[in-house]
Amino acid sequence: MTRPTHALVTGATGQLGAALSKQLASRTEQLSLCALDEDGLDRLAAQIRETQGRSPSVAALDVRDAVALEAFVQERHCEAPIDWVVVNAGLGGQIAAGTLLEDPARAIELVDVNLRGVLNTIHACLPLLRERGRGHFIAVSSLSAVIGYDKAPVYAATKAALRVLALSIRPALSTEGIGVTLACPGFLANPMDGGNVGWRPFSISAESAARKIIAAAEQGRAQVAFPLAMSALVRSLALLPIPLREAAYRRITRTA
């Protein structure tokens, strides 16, 4: 089992990001957090100081800004070498009732944050981990990446891209002493994005999700998908021919 000495978390003020940050605060000597929400970062840092007695380093930045992100990573790495990178920053949400896709502006934003932001994070951190020949990436994807999700199709597509990216780079990085854990959570309870949440079976708390993700990374697992019942359902649907999968999905969601 491996534990980090210095963990970096992007998207730290989101529901899952905050839970991951709080869990890591008790497991690591140094914690670096970044997100767009400056006030949210200050509140999160205060909560960690109060409950864990530690003061994480924070930066209010946009992961789409490669220059700002790399500057923060370099600064924190010089303070203490980063060995865990939690690639968590991303946008979510669901489409409006009666629509087929996220609106064009939102779709572009989803692709920009959920893909370009991911690549910026990896590009900023990978050379530092390679230089030391050790470290671990946690890529936070989604169960929607496996078979898609008709209530958030562009979001699901970006998470599918992240899933394939993580699985693509893992074999080569493993030979360099760098691990990659792909996390595919299902629905989180009490989603922060609000709005039309619709059908959310087997919802799990962010705290429980964070514990599962960190435990999987500590164990060096390639992938963790949960909740178990939802993961099993998605995997079963993925094995079906597409017409049967679509019919089964319609039936399940209609009777839910």
C-alpha cells in the first residue's frame, strides 16, 4: 500500500473534490488545492485546519489556464515534491427537459474544462513525477463514460475521453513507477449542480465516494467503479448489442 506525501487536487471545491481533499488531509504531509472558487477554497482550507490541524496551500485558478496551473504546480513541487495528482476538476449538470444536447455554449465549456483542463494538469505534473520515477494519478471519470448518459450526453462524452486517456497512458507509466487509478463513480447524493436531477439510482455520498477512490489508489488498483449495484448494471448493459441495450435502458428508466 502506498500513501502520498504531497497530493495535488484540482477542482477541490466541488462536492467530490472537497471530500477527496478532506480525506487526503489525514493521509499526506502536504496538500495543494486549486479551484475557481476562491471563497470556497478559503472555506475548505479553514475546515481542514480546524479538523485536521493542517494548512493546505490553495490557488484560485482555472485549469484551462495552462500557464497559471503550471506555475502553481512548480511552486508547490519546489516546496515539497508532488507525488499524487488527483485530476478531478470538471463541469457537470444535465440538459433541460425536452432537449437533446447541452446548449452549444455549455457544450464547448464542458469540452474545454473536462478535456483541455485534464490535459493541462497532466502536462504540468507528468514531467515532475517522471523525473523522480514515482507518483500516482487519480483520474476522476464517471460510470456515464461506459455506455453514455442521455441526460448529459456531452458531459458523458468528455468523461469517456478521460476514461480512455487514463487507460491508454497507464501501461507505459506503470513501467516508469507511476500509477494511474481510473475512478468511475455513479450518482452522488445531493448534487451541487441542482436543477433537473431526474433519475439517480443507487446514489452515494461524496464522502463514501472519496474513501473508495483513495483506498483504490493506495492499493494501486487500475480502476474503481461504484456503487457496486450501479456498476454491475452499467457493465451488464455494455455487454448487450446496442439495440437491446437501448431497449433495456428505456425500460429501466421508464419503470424507475
